[in-house]
Amino acid sequence: MDDSGMLSESDLALVTALQVAPRASWAAVAQATGLSAATAARHWQHLVETGAAWVTASPGQAVWASRCVAYVEVSCTPGDTLEVAQTLAQDPNALTVEVTAGGADLFLTVAATDLAAMSRYLLQRIDTIPGITRTNSRIATGLYRDGSDWRLDALPVRRSVPTTLGRGVDLQGGVSPARRTPIDRSLSLQLGLDGRATYADLAHRVGVSEVTARRRTAHLIRTGTLVLRTEVAAHRVGWPVSAILSIEVPVNLLSEAARTAARLRQMRLVATVAGSPSLISVAWLKQVAQIHDLEQRLVDTIPELRVTGRLTVLRTVKRMGRILDGHGHAVSAVPMDHWRDPLVGSAGRHEANDGI
């Protein structure tokens, strides 16, 4: 297997199956992909060891609604951008850190327990880092799509996905995040490091019984506190360009615009924010020029919509807790911890293939 070029068709199918159901059994994955269970497991282990793909657990929609999430544009003094990005990437509250071209040098996704904790992180942490000259923060008000919804759609033609691959998570009707307990927090951190860890391994790492690990994990996912997601090195699957759009739209059309954007194949993130402009979207593209086609599709659907800012990602330093190298491969991890006081010291790095 080539560790630098495009993934093979069988590996693309494997990643797609695990995007649909990140904790599916290898027997179910085999049924969906046409690989044997042993081959699927072996290929997946290679993808993880080389940092080409991984399964993590990120804050779910219920957390986005109950806690405080912000998108932050950062400007830096010339020559300091990458060092600032690497500093921020060590913060558990900074979920994603991207180096960008356009109106800002960095684009961050950050999370905290509430607005007060977010204020401490923005004012007493980010604003004090040497090399930062300006920040522009917008607090999320609604999440319409995130990376866990994005699919490669590379399963073999006419091969149906078994029902055993279903997520088993229903967020319709509204749910509240799981009541915070030390066990839930520990499980969240461990699943963030390895979303496919066995219940026996989770039980050992957290210090609970296997039955408790299974039951609490199911509760965290069912309530939308956590969402399991299969991530992949973008250039290895033919989507090497990431574009961030800031979109202004009249408030009476905001929800419609967000839903419209969320239906587009390329979208990885669509969120409404308290600020101007009021809508943020992140898309994966095959070429930089496709950003214009994407904008045109949005405007064709909602003529009142206006794109006011465009950022092109030059390098993703951290994506949902994973530290990435210059080629987009996962090399280590800083666990996402939205329960944590943002002014406490860094939780430290974990090698990406340690225990995965």
C-alpha cells in the first residue's frame, strides 16, 4: 500500500464504511466492502499507523447547543504564523487549527463549557500569545452540518450497506447532553484518542467495568454528547483543498440558507453564528477554482445570500484533536476537552498510533 499517493479503491471503500459506522464490526465492514474481515482489519491498521485515517469522537450536536463553541480568525506578525498555530494546537480547547490564506492567517474552532469560560480562553489565553496581532471571534448559535456527516461515497456499486452499519443515533426531537461525570469525561477523552477502542480497552483505561464502559459510551452517543467520526488525510482521497466561507444573509432566510448549504456534497461544516457575517461554512474541494462554482450554487438558490469572506487553508495543523504533519497525516493527538478550564496547562500530546 502506497503511504503517500491516493488510497486504493478498496481502502476508499473501507474508509467510507467506517464513516457510516465508525465502530462497526469487521464482519459488517467486510459485508459492505467486499473485503474479508481479516483484510479489512489489516488495511485499517495500516491506515491508522501511517496517519492516513483514524476514528475519533468529537463533541456532538447536543454539546454544540449546550456549551460554547466559537470560530476565531487570527492575524499574526509575519514569520510567526506557524509557531502560533503550533502553540494553539497544544490547547485542548482548540479543537481545530488551520493556517489560511485570505483575510486571516489562522482559523480556529474552539470550545468551552460556557460563555464565561470561552471569554477566559479568548481574552486570557489567545490574546496573550506572542505573535498574534488581531482576532475576530464569532460564537456559534446553530450547527447544521459537521465533518461526521461528510462521506467519500466509495462503497462498491450495487453493494448495500448492512443495517448493522447504522449509527443508531437519533437527534430528532432534541436531546440534552449526558450529565457530566468523571467517567463520562474520561470515556470521551479516550474515544477521542481511539474511537474504535474495544470496550475492554476503554474499561481498563478509565478504570470501570466493561459493562459500564459499554453502557456509558452508548449513552454519550445516544444523547448527542459525542459523535464518532472517521477522518482521513484529505489529499489521499482527492479532496486536497479546504475553503472557508463567511456568508451574510438576512435573518429571515438564515435557517433556510444554512439548510441549503448543508445539503451540498462538498460541505464539511455549516454553522450559524452570533456576529456578522452570520453563517460560516467549510468545504472540501478538488481544486481551488471550484470555490467559485460553490458560491454560485449558493447564490442561485438564495439570491439574497452574499459571501463576504473567503479563506483557503494552506495547512491543517490540528483537526478535531489530531495533530497533522505538513501532508495532512495524523502524527499525534491533544485530546479535545470542552469540560476543562481553558486556563489550565496543556493536557499533553499523545502519539496518534499509541494504543490505536
